[in-house]
Amino acid sequence: MRRLLAALLALPGGYRGFGQTASGTLAGVVRDSSGAPIAAAGIKVRSENTSTLREASTDIQGAFRVPNLLRDLFAEGALSTAFVP
């Protein structure tokens, strides 16, 4: 066991363990009632505990990503001023 530990510590960069992260990503697709994607919709994600607001927008396929969200409860919403049903 001591030889294995010495070998791991001798590697460039040393030994790095992997663990859970304290943040996550919210991702999805915004669609209308017929299932068509809505491009350029504004996405707002607000922390319910700190009221911190993060914003993103959808791409041409209606997809969005809001990365690096800390653990919390969130309220989300989408808005598109160009959308015509």
C-alpha cells in the first residue's frame, strides 16, 4: 500500500480526488403549445432564498443553459416579446 501511495504522489500534479460539486446547471427547451421551439426567449432564474437573479436566452432551437447555480430553491420563467401564437 505504501508503494502505491508513493507512486500516486510522484505523478505530475499529485493525486487529485473527485467529489461532488456544490453547483449545477439548469437546461431545457422552451416550446409553444404546438411543440415548436421558441427562439430568443428570455429566461430568468431567481433564488428563492437570496433573490439572486440569473438570466439567459434561448437559441434558435429554443434551448437554454444556466450554469453554475449554487444549491438552492429556484423559481424560473420564460418570456418572448416576439412570440405570436
